[in-house]
Amino acid sequence: MTTNGIVQKVWNFCDTLRDDGVGYGDYLEQITYLLFLKMAWEYSQPPYNRDTHIPEEYNWKSLTEKSGSELEQHYVTLLRELGQKEGMIGQIFVKAQNKITDPAKLYKLIQMIDGEDWVMLGADVKGDIYEGLLEKNAEDTKSGAGQYFTPRPLIKAMVECVQPEPMKTIGDPACGTGGFFLASYDYILENYNPDKEQKEFLKYNTFKGWEIVANTARMCLMNLFLHNIGDLTSEPPIEREDSLISDPGDRFDYVLANPPFGKKSSITITNEDGTQSKEKLTYNRQDFWTTSSNKQLNFIQHIKTILKNTGQAAVVVPDNVLFEGGSGETVRKKLLDTTDLHTILRLPTGIFYANGVKANVIFFDAKPASKEAQTKEVWIYDYRTNVHHTLKRKPMTYEHLKDFIECYKPGKRHKREETWGEDNEDGRWRKYSYEEIINRDKTSLDITWIKDDSLTDLENLPEPEVLAGDIVENLEAGLESFRQIVEELEE
């Protein structure tokens, strides 16, 4: 059966479970548990004969031999017991719960997974199947799962610009389902033909991530495992915690990240009378340039901390990071002074599953301390103005970002040439000197120069569905801004 066929087969079963109130996310969670157990069982059999550290009474065979209420009770016990194990097993099953209350449907799902030999499938096929499930889950916008899913064409473009090398480390402080790790893994395999030592390093030592949402961290671990990163008994490459709490001490050659959208950090407090309230969360860290409740600004500061002084970063950030005053201005000035903030990619709307998002990618290189500003010029590629994408009718593909990669000149940045000029005012690639930017109001990096056709050429307006989509995006972005204002006023 083809990869798409297996994805469709596994996913179609979800429709029958939705009648029982099992959502996409819960279904994918159960698939994660069962797939892991099935593969562990396969690895324990000849010719592999590996010790998986899964007790016999809780292995895959123990599930296939039961049915009805006995199966349901055993599954609940299995999840609880495996969640107390160490290593990747414990991380996959931590706080695991059975969400499939109909034993007949649980039995049918187990039989469906039992019908495939998962270990025999190549890592790319297994990975593609799980990635397909993650993407389908992200499409369910009502569940909010999409906020953890960065468009794969964008990730691939970012990785190609950074060009990660073998025997170097890659960190992601908000790793979601592991998209940046997998794209980097593929890039290194395809471009360097790594030897045995390099492959070993790639499998066990290259990646380190943090993910605060337990279920997302679980999916990330499974995603990495299916792509041959880590194994059943190795130390998990993902830590399930808030990466902003403190400096982890780790320093990385590369940081690739898309920190979660939304500005404010908060924690939920349960009061003495049992009611709950939200309390603004600020991180008082010695290594931060400024104290802020804006988690986007905190992530930028954190990423600067965890980079080696020769490290490179590529980070997706919302527009407010480029123009916000106060702490935002402080962070931008410090970033320009202490790193080489050399490139900004302005992204179009309509490419994220979370609506109303206006985002950019900033690329910066860490530098040793110096009295002079490390940024000399900032190159901006405007792939937003007059660009229209929708998730279903006109999704952004890797091909759409090829011109940006060409302009970026990975590994040859000294050969960059502007496409903007007096004879081509709509050129999308333009540079600004450090002096030009530092003299802008609030050191704003929110820069555009291309005329918006929809404001000037009324005879060549985009298609109605594109216009409607733009209106929805702008309304939702506006609503989010008003929500933030309300939060500020309540504080």
C-alpha cells in the first residue's frame, strides 16, 4: 500500500470515532501509543532481537490477544504503567489516557495497525505517514492544533538558507512536532553523505528541543523516532517544559524555531475559593536585555543566549516584534548591535493554520562581543505585498520560495545583489544600512516599499475568495490586537 493509502486508511477510521466524541488530536495521540508499541514489538522479534525494556505483560502482543472490556481495562493499565518508565518510553506514555471508550473500536484500530509491518517500511515512508497525520490534524483549525504546525515548504527554505553541517548541534526552544529537526536531518543526509561517525552523531547528539505542551512533545518524539532520530532506550532529545524559565546551559551551532503565536505569557492560578485567574508571567533572567511579558521578545532573547558565539539562527516572528516600542525597541537595538541581523523574509498571509497571522523570518548570526554594532546592513525580501495564498486553493509551495533562496545566496552572502532599484521599484530584494534602520522611528524593521496593487489598480483586483480571505485575515489580526489591549487594561 502507498504512503498516501496508509494515511488515508488510518485517517478514515477517525471519522467513525468522531461520533463517540474522539477528536483529531485525541485520535492521533492514541495512534502514537499504538504505533510505538507495535514497532517496539517488531524490534523485539528476529532478526533484530532488541531489548525494548517494555515488560512482556504490557507489550503489543498483550493487546492483540484481548477484546471487549478486558481489552479496555488492560489498555488503561498499560498506559499508566508505561508512563512511569524512564527514557523515551516514559516520555511517550507520560500521563497517557485512553480516549477510545468503545472496546470494539479500540480492537479494530489495534487490528488495523497490526496489519502493517512498520519496521520494514523505510524511515522516509514511516515519517511521511506520520507527517501526513500531523498535517491532517493541523487542518482541524477548531482544535487549535495548527498553531504547532509550521508550513513545511517554509521550514525547508529556512534550512536551505542556514545550511546545517554534520557534527554540529541544532536547538529549537519551541519545537512543536519537530519539523525543523526533520528538515535539517534530511538536508544533512542529502548534501553531505555523512560517514558512520557523523550518522551516529546525527542520530543521538545533533538535536535538542523543548516543548511545553505534553501531547505535542509526545507527537514530536514519535515523529523523530519514526525518522530514525534516537531509539527506544536513548535519552529523549525533547524536554517537556517551558524553555524560557531559565538558561539551560546548552549552546548550539544553529537554532531554527517558530515560537508559538500570541504575545502574552501567563499562568493559571487556582484561588482559595476554587476559582481560577490568569496571572501575567514575566521571566526575570540576568541574560535578558529587558523584562517583558511578551513571549515573542523573550524567545528572541533566549535564542540569543543559547547560540554559540559562532552560531546561526533563523526564527519565525510576528510583525509586532519588528515594530513594537518599549521592550521591542530595546530587543531590536540589542540584536542589531550584538549579532549580525542580516536578513528578513516578509511572509504572506494565508500560509498558517492559525488565522490572522502576519509573520516574518529573521536570520541572525551570533558574534563575539564588540564595541561596534555587528550588523552592517539588513537585507529584506518582501514576499507579502501583492502575494496571495490560501491553504486549500493556492497553498504556498517550496517553488514559491526559490527566488528568495536564490537572492539569499546561502554560503555566498557576499555576492548578494539587490533586485530593487530606480528602474525596478517593485523589486522584492532590498538592503538597508545599519544607519538607515537605527534612525527609523523605534528602530522599526517593519519595512515595505512595494505599492499594494489592490489599493491602486481597481481593474485587476484579486479573485473574490482571495479578497474575502484577506478581509478575514485582517479582521482576525485586528481582533487579536484588541484582545491584547483589553488584557493590558485589565492588568
